[in-house]
Amino acid sequence: MPLIAFVSPKGGVGKTTIAANVAALLAARGHEVLGLDLDPQNALRVHLGMPVREEAGFVAELDSSLAWPAALRHTPYNVALLPHGEVEPRRALELTRLLMDRPEALADPVREMLADPHRLLIVDSPPGPSPALSAIMPLIDLSVVVLLADGGSASLIPQIADGRFLGRGTLAMRAAERAVLVLNQVELHAPLSTAVLDCAEATMGARLLGVVARDPGVAEALADRRLPVEVPGSRAAEDLSLLAEGILGRLTLPSATPTAGHSVLTHWGLRR
Ligand SMILES: Nc1ncnc2c1ncn2[C@@H]1O[C@H](COP(=O)(O)OP(=O)(O)O)[C@@H](O)[C@H]1O
Ligand SMILES: [Mg+2]
């Protein structure tokens, strides 16, 4: 516990970059962090300094008898990692079908991962809706929705605010209440960037959890096998640290933890 998922209706917005940096920052503060990559792009391992030639992973083997602890890798950032694993496009479609038919194939092991009260689970996800994300949706304590400060992203902010991007009905609304927004690649003095930031502030209020500056050092850091937060003077690094703090702050909010009452639920074995 708890589970923090980095999600977005869009791709290429910085989900993996931000997930990797937040995971490393929280591990550096002494938290036990487990990264789980649900995206067939299999990129979280690269950000966390794993050798590219290591192609094995967890989701890629979901229909085998491989138990998740056997798929665990240790990264230089003290983040334990379950990489997605390399998959051919055909195999990715097979996994999609598997997760649509049997969401518990993913939800059950994720529940086991969350059974350790000291473990923080950071999930990187593919863009848009996916059966993998749907499978773990009820288990998510905080969805960090990442968007860019551009027109395409701005048009999606109302859907983030009312939860439509997660689906319809009460279950999606419940998940939406646990969603916060992060605007990435913000340029403080660029008119479009600031206009989108104003809209996000007005629409999301306190649920605009963070803003990360556009910083060419972010892509350069990856090419140098480093994280932006390790690069002295990186403009994005300070924003990423503040975001990690904001995420920790959100997790202590009462809505993110079970309510104290209704003890009979514990008595019946329905709640730890
Ligand atoms: N704050 C930033 N400033 C500049 N470039 C960024 C920033 N955040 C991410 N990027 C770049 O944007 C691209 C997409 O990031 P990525 O994390 O792979 O997005 P996603 O996981 O949403 O597809 C990468 O090339 C990354 O280096
Ligand atoms: Mg990604």
C-alpha cells in the first residue's frame, strides 16, 4: 500500500519520465518503492537504468506460471522493478485479450504486492484506456494524470475534472475522485502554456497537483543514462521534487486511506 498510477488519455506526455523520477525520489527518501510497468513500450526500465538487453518482464509473462517475485529486478535507484517485458505486436494483442477476459490475472498479483503496508507501488501505464489499467482501477489510491500545456491537452481537462476519461458510472466516478492533474513541459512565459495553466487551475483547483517545466535536459539526461533529478541545475528537477512531496501529502489525506469506522468489516475479514 498505496498504489499510485501515472495515467493519461494521451501518449508522449511524460508519464514514464515523471513516474521514474518520482519513484527514484521516493526511494531516496527511504520509502520501499516497487515500479510496475503496464505499457508494452517497456520504457520504465530504461529510465530506471536497466540494461536494454534485458527483455524479460512481468506483464509479458502473465499467462505463464511465473510468480511476480521471480520477475522482480533491482535498479540502481533502489526501486524494485517489474518491467513489462519485450513483446511483439501480436503478443501485445494476445495480452490485451487475456486481460479483457481475465482481469484477475493482473489484479490478484497486484493485490499481493499491496499487502505489504510499507511498499509504495508506482504504476506506469499505456496511453488512453487499456484493459491493464481497468483491471487495477479499483486498487488505485492516486491517479496522477499527466497532460502537456498545449491546446490538445487543454481540450481534455474537463474530462479529467469530471472523470469521463476513466469511463462512466459510479466506479469510474470513484476512481476520478482519486485523480490529480500534472501539467508537463510548461513554459512560464509562453502565452499558450500560461493560458492552459490558468484553465487547469480554474477547472481542477487543488487537484492540479503539480507543474513540470519544459527542460531540454530531461531528454539529455535519459541519453546519458541519468534521471533529470540527478542533473544539477535542471529546471525540471525542482518541480519533480515538489511533485513527489505533493504525492506523499495526498496519500495521507483521509480519502486515500480506509476510514476508521465500520469495524465489523475488519471482523468479517473484508478489510485488513
Ligand atoms: N519536462 C520535460 N521537458 C522536456 N522534455 C520532456 C519533459 N518531460 C518529458 N519529456 C520528453 O518527452 C518525451 C515523452 O516522454 P515520456 O515520458 O516517454 O512520455 P509518455 O510516457 O507519456 O509516453 C520524451 O522524449 C521525454 O524526454
Ligand atoms: Mg511511457
